[in-house]
Amino acid sequence: MKKLLFFSAVCLSANFRAQTFTQTYQNRVNEVSLTNIVSNLTDFSDLGVKTTGSVNNNNAFDWLKAKYLAFGYNTVQLSENAFSYNGKTTKNLILTKTGTVYPNTYVIVCGHYDTIVGPGVNDNGSGTSIILEIARILKDVPTEYSIKFINFSGEEQGLRGSQNYVNTVVNGTNPKMDIKLVLNIDQVGGVAGEVNNTVTCERDTSSPSSNNGASSTATQMLMNCVALYSPLQANLNYAYGSDYMPFQANGEVITGLYEYNESPYPHSVNDTFANMDPTFVYNVGKAALGAVQHFALASISALAINDCPPEKMLESLKIYPNPANGFVQIEMLNSDLKDFSFAVTDLAGRTLIQTKNEKRIDVSKLSSGIYLGTMTVENHKVTKKMIIKK
Ligand SMILES: [Zn+2]
């Protein structure tokens, strides 16, 4: 696996927030639960050997899906990407969380759930458990970029799930999917009985080299997040042999997390719960959640959506486009908000349009000029100027 290292001066063109410690991010990182990690690892172990296309492999897919639904995600946010291997069908599971500012640009957080020979509690129950925990905690947290949490199958047979996803989904549209970054989490279980206090952060050093500089920058940010949000130390290495590789070959920017104390048990019957270190997985989970919040530009507002008071919600009101012509769209911090009304008045105070619980408003009948849009939630109101230009 010896590879040449390439250095490049290419800078990331994508939008990253300056990297300083953010208390709100830390508060969410503090929600990572060792109990949940242990429970995820135990469930994963109980599902047995999850060879691509096997009954256990399909059962693991169903288990993951049920977990996301139990966190409160809905079926529209879940999709599957099937492919066949060795005459059997297997599926990647994708959970999409839409971004508030860049809905069509994705941060992909991925790891495989298929295993080979053994139950794969480290390889890759560890990454799977972390992805679940991050998805649970970020459920109601607005992020500027969209996030796709992807559980790949077919990794152990040669990255087949991720390659299929790149071929059929990423490159399946014109233009292809816009990916800000791929963060792969594979084999972060550590070794039982050892001091597992370091995690390896992996950057792209493979061909093509056009994306290597951006990968180095992202990987440095990942290392900073390890230092800021977890008790672990970060070690820098290069990416190879896991689900980020088909993405990197496609020109995407990748980074990855991998254990530093390398377990001798993957791909054997001994890749068990007893032979790995759940506390290390828990700590890697903290680092990963810090990093996902950083990369996806998670809200730095301390308010969770569910307990967002109406006046705060109204502060976040956006009416666009402005100027408008045919329709305007209403957007607020709480995208699930159900009970609200919206009125358009002219400057003389006459109500011209009155709607209830509609986020897309027909303004095509208004003539060019200045109007006022008033949003009402309970007994709170906020008014914004709207321009109609024909
Ligand atoms: Zn693996």
C-alpha cells in the first residue's frame, strides 16, 4: 500500500467557516452517548455475519432504516440504491437531510455496513454506530449544506456499493451531483486492552491529483476538529482501500477516519465486541460530530428547532425572490412549522392576499410596486418589504 505523496497548492473553493471552537457544536458533541454506541454495536453484532447479499445483510439494512425512522426522519428522506453481486441483490441506504442555504450541495458522511467472515463489530460496526449517532443528534439541527448519511454495502468485495453509487447516482444526473466533501468512517474500533487515544485522519494522495490539495485542507480541518471536540490525538495518513476511493477517482474531495492502533481481527470471526474498544468509538464519534457540524455549517444558534419560540422563528423569516414576479417562497428556521398565516398588503394597508399554512404564495396578480408581507405565528407578527417587478 505504499504510495507517493503529492503536494498541491490548490485551495478549497467551497465555503468553510473559520475554524474556532464553537460552544454550540461542543454542546451537541456532548450528546454523543456511550450507551447508544454500545447498544448500536451490540445490535450490529447480533445481526451476525453480514456478507453482501445475504439475509443478514438485508436484515442489517432493515435495522438501519428502522433506526433512522425511530430518530424521527421520514420515508421521503430515506432512499436506497440497489445493485447485484454474485446473483444477489443488496442495497446502499441513503438518508438525506436538506441544507438551508445550499440544498443542492452535499456533505457525504459514509461507511459500509456489510461484513465478511465475522460479525465485523469493528469493521465496520464502529463507523456504522457513529453515523447513526450523528444522524440522531443532528435531526433537528439546521445545516447550511445538505448532508447525505450513506450506509454502503458490498465494500468487502471491492468497494462495490460506493462504486455503484458514484456511477448511478453521483454521475447519474446532468450536471452530476455537487459534492462538497466525502467523510468516510471505516474501522474505528481500536483494540481491546490497548490505550486507544489516537485516530488517523486520511487525506487523498491518489490520482487524479486535482482534488488532493482540497483533501489536504479538509483533512487538516478534520484533525483540528479531533483536537477541538474529542479527547483524542490526530495522526495524519493517506486514504486507501475504503468507500471514499470511488469518489476520489471521480474527482471529489475526500477525507476519512481510521483507527491508529490497528486491529488484527477484521475479516475474521474474532472481529467481535470483546476485541474492540467501545469507548474509542465513542470518542471518535465526538470528533466526527464536531467535523460534520463544521463541514456542513451547522447552525451556531443554541436553539433547537422544537423549542424555538415564535418570535425567534419569525426573526429568521425569508421571503424570496425579492423582487418577485410570479411566486414568492417563505422560509423560516423551523421548516416543519404548521400553523401560520401570511398576508400581503399595499402601502395603504389594504389586504390583497391572505393565506394560511402555505409556503409558496402566488403573487402573479399584483402589479409592480412595493408591498408588505406579514407573517403571523400565534400572536407574533413580523413584516418585511416585498417588491413586485414585472
Ligand atoms: Zn471496512
